[in-house]
Amino acid sequence: MSTTALNDCPDVWSLESWFSAYGAADYAAFKEALPGAMEALSARVKAAGTDVVALATVIPDFESHNERLGHLSAYLGCLSAADANDEAVKADEAWMATMIAEHEKLGAALRSALAALNEADFTRLLGCPETQGAAHTLHRFRIEGQRQMPGDLEALASDLNVDGLHAWGRLYDTLTGKMAFEMTFPDGHNETVEMSRRRALMSEPDRRLREAAFHAGQKPWLDHADTLAAGLNGIAGTRLSLYAKRGIGHFLDTPLFDGAMSRASLDAMMEAIQTHIELPRRALRVAAKLQGTSALHFFDLEAPQVAAPDQKALTWDDACSTVERAFAAAYPALGDYFRKILADRWIEAAPRSGKRPGAFCTGSRLNREERIYMTYHGTVHDMVTLAHETGHAWHSSVLRRARTLASDYPMTLAETASNFAEMILLSGLMRDPALTPEMKAYLLDQEMLRAHAYLINIPMRFEFEKAFYTERAAGEVSVSRLGELMSSAQHKLYGDTLLADGTDPMFWASKMHFFITGVSFYNFPYVFGYLLSQALFARFQEEGAAFLPRYEAFLALTGSANCEEVARQTLGADLTDPAFWSTALRAMEPTLAQYEGLV
Ligand SMILES: [Zn+2]
């Protein structure tokens, strides 16, 4: 696709500062140089062995190779999102995937070398000028190296995972991708509905439609329950066996390591949620009242109780100036950054056929530039997305000061800056005297839907998974037992806000997250990120502009320390103390009180 043909249009991004054009001489030369550089680097890692000086000199080259791969990979990602049908770009992306696989092998070799160093040599390595600022990442590399089985066993495991672990995940995708069900709509007509539509139907304002989609849509899950349970048992069983062989003591150790957080923080967070569970439950009680029922059914949970107000579409200029005003008023540096990325055309927002749906922020460590991808259709939701992605881009721009080996942050810290930017926009909107009561009610309802998702629904998934993995360690868990564990997790988190017959015992099967084979315990980092950003925003509201330098110090440190250390050093906060999380939870009280005012 051509990104230059539409240059005059302000909401199409420019990528010319990355490469003059796709396929141009600079692009071709850059691409051609990569395989040779990779080979040379592999040879050097192999030759370095456990020689501290040789390893120290190889590390900055590994880092800059990372930057070059990341640059090309992000560029191709931008092109293929903006034109999903470009076959040349697709071919280059496939080639890139093989390069990344090679790079991962190189990374594994480096991790093994670091793991093989004795304590004194590792300390000596961290003292070398080449490794300054990278200690946190090198420590993590070393731990990952120590958790690898001997080379031939790791190679066998990764081959077997293709046909085992990941095959269960693919089976899930294939099976559920073809699922459909017969449904009678409230107007009496019958239709075969693809399973992928069920969730959208269960988010419809018409309760009869939600109910019909829920009940009719249960059938395929029940029909395939044995197969799905075999898959879930297979995935968990494989993981538990590999953990044992790798010397990993608990099934939460790996997801905690990936999130760069401690078990103590996780437990403190979940404990605080349980203590304050009445806060998000109050929002569900309001939702039940708004729809005129005594409590909710599972199919009511994701439905808006306040409809989006009818209004003329927001123009792109309106959205940009609203975001800009909110940022500039609360956080001038963020406002300046937003103005700059608009002027430099770092945002792709034009609606066009062939664009992939969704939104993301990407960037290059080589030219230290960010890009935002989205498709703007003129809704409030799109405007919030713009603020969200700008928050991510701002995080990357703050990290430009850090070296690349100190810029990689975990999922737990990834959504802090984006949520923070969203909250600046929303609190700006809520304070706007021109805000209509309908829009205010709508925004409050949306915010409470989010609170439900992060504070009840996701913790419920965590409770289930934890119970399931605990029992799976002793053997296969049956279909009926999976249903019991699911229902009891729902009772624990929802309490009486769900109707007595309102649970979904088949949620273990219909929730795709439980079957993701690349990451285990996919969900809890999102709760962590949500609550942490609530806590940061509460402090910002309390302390005003004086808080912002500490906020930026927080963002700048996200790639150089564990979550606990980042929070301690920059906020003086103790994440292992339930009191920290309690404060974050109580920050929702004023919004909740306004929401309760609607009934
Ligand atoms: Zn995000």
C-alpha cells in the first residue's frame, strides 16, 4: 500500500522517517544486512562462552541488533495493519518471523551463558561499562537461563509443544471457530448464529436478546464439554510437568516472573479486592435496579444499562481538540507531546477498506519514534481509544532516555500510562460544564462496566484458574468438577449480585483466555495494571502538578526494576501491603456515589 499518496490527509500517518518507502533501496539494504549480522553475533556469543570480557562486549551489539530487528518488525506491522491485503508485506512479515525465531535462539544462548557464570563473574559482568543500566534485564536473563532444562531437553520440549501444548490451543481455536447455534430472536424469527457473535449479543441493551443468546449459545459448549475439558487438562498438565523439570516450584511462579511482581503483591491485591468487594458489587446493584431486576444474570454483566446518547458524530478535529484540551489542562507536557505527534503525523486514524480492526501503539528504539494505529469512526469510544494509545506512546517517549536493555516493561506495568491518559480525558469531560446529563450517565455506566470487569470478573477467573491448577496437580479434573469450581468462583466474587440461577458454569469452556498456550494466567496482570493506574491517578488528583515528575520517574523506571521496586522508589508505596490496594479501590467511591445517584 502507499502511505504517501494520501499525504494531504491529516489523519494518515507518515512512515518516511523509518524508510523512504516500502521496498526502496534503503529498505532493501537494511533487510539484507540482518541475516549476516545475526550469524556473526551468534558466533560471537558461542565463542564468548563464560568469558566475562567477551560477554560484556557482545551485550551492546546484541542490544543494537534487537533495535534493528524491532525497527523493521514494527515497520512491517504498521504496513500490514494499514493494508491487510498487501501480499508483499505479508511475505516480508513471514520472513521476519523466521528472523525473530533465530533471534530468540540467540537470546536463549546468551541466557544460558549468563546462567553458567558463577556469582563472582556475574557481579564482575554487571560492573563492566557496557552493562551499565542493564542490570535488571541481565538478572532476568540469568534467571531464565537457570530455569532452562539442558539444551537437548529444551529442544525436545519445544518440538513436542508444537504437537502437544500448542496443538490443544489450536484445536480449541478450530473447534470454537466453527461453532454456531440455533437461536430464536425476540421478534420470533430463527437464525443460525456464529459463536463469535454471542458476546456482542450478550452486550445488547435488549435483555430478551441477551437471554436468548446466552441459553441457545450454551448448547455447543455442553456438546463439546468432554473435548474442551481434555484440552484444558492437557494444557495445564503439560505446563505442570515442564515446571517440575525446570525446577519451578509453583504454577504461579512463571506468570509472576513474567509480570515482574511478587506473590506477596498478588496476594495483597487479591486480599484487598475481597475486603472491598462491596464497592464493585454496589455498581452491579445499581445496574440491576436500572434494568428492573432484583439481581443480575451472567448475561447481564457486560450490557450497558445507559444507552449512548444520540448525537451527531464527533469529527476527528473535535476529538483531537477535546483530547488536547484535557491533556493540556491537567498535564501540559502530555498536551505538548500530543500536539507534536499530530503535527508530525504519527497517528493513523483514517477509515479505509483493507485496514485491520483494533488499535495499537508501536515504536522503534532505533529512531526513537512512536506511532499510533486506530480507525476513527466518530464515537466517544474512539476518542477514548485515541487518549489511551497516546498514553502508551507517551510512556515510550519517556523511556527514550533509557537504554534498550532497560526499556522492556512487563504486562503488569504496560497499561498504567494508557489508563492514566484515559482518566485525564474522562475526568476532563466530567468536569466540562457543557456535558449533558445523558452523556454523563453514559460515561458513568461505562466506567462501572470497567470496574466490574477488573474487580469482579477477572478476579473470578483468577480464583477459578488457581483452584483448577491446584487440583490438576493431583490428576485430571472432570467436566462436572470444572463446572463446580467455576460456579464457586462466581459465588465468591459476585455474592448476591448474581441471581440464584444466574451463574455460568460453562464459562471455563467459553472463555478463550484459559486456552491461550503462549501465556499462563493471562488475566491477573490486567487487574494489577488497572488498580495501579487508579492509585496513581488518585495521587495525581490529590497532589496536582507536583506529582507529575514522580509519575514520569515511575514510567522511566518500568524497564529497569520489578514492580515493587518501581513503586517503592518512585512513589514510596509498598505493593505487598493490602492497604496500598485498598486506597486504590476506595478511589472509585466518588464515581460510584454518582452512579448510585442515577437510580
Ligand atoms: Zn493498552
